[in-house]
Amino acid sequence: MPHFAHIRHKTPSLLAAPRELILACAPMRSHINLSHIVRTCGCFGIRRVIACGAAKLHERIARDGAETVDFDVHRSLPPVLDRLRAEGFQLVGLEQTTDSENLFSFSFVSKTVLVIGNERVGLEADLLAKLDRVAEIPMAGLPHSLNAATSASIAIYEYCRQFPGVTCGGESS
Amino acid sequence: MPHFAHIRHKTPSLLAAPRELILACAPMRSHINLSHIVRTCGCFGIRRVIACGAAKLHERIARDGAETVDFDVHRSLPPVLDRLRAEGFQLVGLEQTTDSENLFSFSFVSKTVLVIGNERVGLEADLLAKLDRVAEIPMAGLPHSLNAATSASIAIYEYCRQFPGVTCGGESS
């Protein structure tokens, strides 16, 4: 019979190689959402978040993610996406669009840029035009729309589930 | 070549049968986190959230989830968990514990109660003692600890991925 005892400050499994997932966020309304995304990236061992405009982090929310994740702020996202595609990354938006693919059955490639839209307007036409694919989280009830940081975290989880990585230290779970 | 056009106010797929997942939350520090959990439940078609103590919802965050999700507040969780187990539900905690199972490879059963701990102290001994299983989201970097609403949302997503349900209306995605 299993015995469940809380493990505080459990040593995380360390990844033998850095993850190839990059997050790219359109200009967000909320520094809180952006900070939550950076915290989630830190936890999952994702090293790079690209943001736009007046982006900044609340360290109280992003926690150590603010130090361990490279947080690059650019004036505009499309030129950065062009560059990343030229480097061999697949550009995947997270949105409800025509020709989107259900995240439940979405197969990521390892070199992926996950592109997150603004809380109000989502991914706009200039960004949608850059994408290779769009993943959509299927909604089954009201309010039909997840919080932006929640949906980003779910897609990050799904990527990591598909590419759990090889661990090289710490406790395995 | 795919064409991605944003679909606003997309009609969600309706589930032919209600989901059998129930959320049960220990007394939480933050009404904001609880409200985010209720919003996520609403979006995924989960109908019942059990909370404890001085729980209340911010409707601005929970959105329509506050109306579509049954939100039951109890004085204490253990007696409710006993009742649900007697009704045939498997009690699954979300925590870092001894004998926990990695969520990446966790197989849910349909009748599941997902038990969420307090932001600071997690699932305490009185709740851990009630559980059949513990699922753990593997951490690969700092801050080694996801926000409580984020981790709950990820586990809800994983359950729904395994039990997508049969849809009976709306657009399929």
C-alpha cells in the first residue's frame, strides 16, 4: 500500500540537455500573466521567453523564473519569428482559428516556438500569417476561454509530456 | 497550405455526458487561485468544485464558471472525501510526495476526485491519508513549484486529454 508523505523542497530532476521550446508572447495586457508564464517556464526547464512592448516581470510571481529564464523583450514579434524559423524552429500559435489542430492530439516537433496571443485580442493577423501551425485547447463549457497564462502553461506541459527529456541528477519522480 | 483566421466566440463542443471529474480544494490562501480553478473547470466542462473554509469566488476571474460550475463549500474536506470514495470515486492528490506517480504517465480513471492542496503547505497529512494515489508534475528547474491554479489546470487538462468525451453539438475542433 502506498504511503504518501509530503516532500518539501524536493530536488528537481535536472535535464541532461536544455529544452528546445521557446515561448514568444505578443504584447500582453497583464504583467501578472506574463510573470506566471515565466514561472511555469522556469519550473519546466524552459530557458527562453520572448516578449514585446512594455513587458516586465513581477518577481513576486515569476519567482526564480525571473533569473533562470532568458527574458528577451523586443519591439515587435514578426521579425523575431522570421529569424527563428530560419533557425529551423516550427512556429506554433495557441489560438482558436480555422485550420487549428486539437492540442489533445497535437504532435510537437522538438524545435518549437510557442506563440501566445494577447489576453483580449488573441493572435492577430500579422502573427497568424507567420505561423506554421495552430494548436487549440478544446473548450467544453463556459466561459469558453481560458486565462492566457493558464492556456500557455497547459501547452507547455503538453510539449514537455511529449519531450520529457533525459534527466541526469536530482531525484526522479 | 493552412489558413489561420481567428475565430471569435467559437461555439464550444458540447459534451454528450457530463465529465466525472470532481475538484476538491483544501482551504486555499487565495480567492484568486480558487477562482482561476473554477474558470478552468468551466472551460473544460467540469461541473463540480468542492472547497473549504472561507472560500469564495471573484466573479471577474471565475467568469461564467461561477454560474456553470457547482461550487460547494464545506467546513472540512476529509468527510466529503470519505463520502465520494464510498460513491466509487478514486481520490487523487496533486503533490510532491513519496510514492507519487509522474503525471506524464499517469492513467486516470473516469470517476476521479482531484484533490488540490493549499498554496503554502500543500496537501497535509490528514488529506494525504485519505488518498488512493498522488500525481506529481515533474519539475525541471527553479522555482521548482508551480502556482496552485496552474498545476490544477494542468492536471485537469491531462484528465480531459485522456477522457476527451463524446461531443454532441457545436463546432468540433
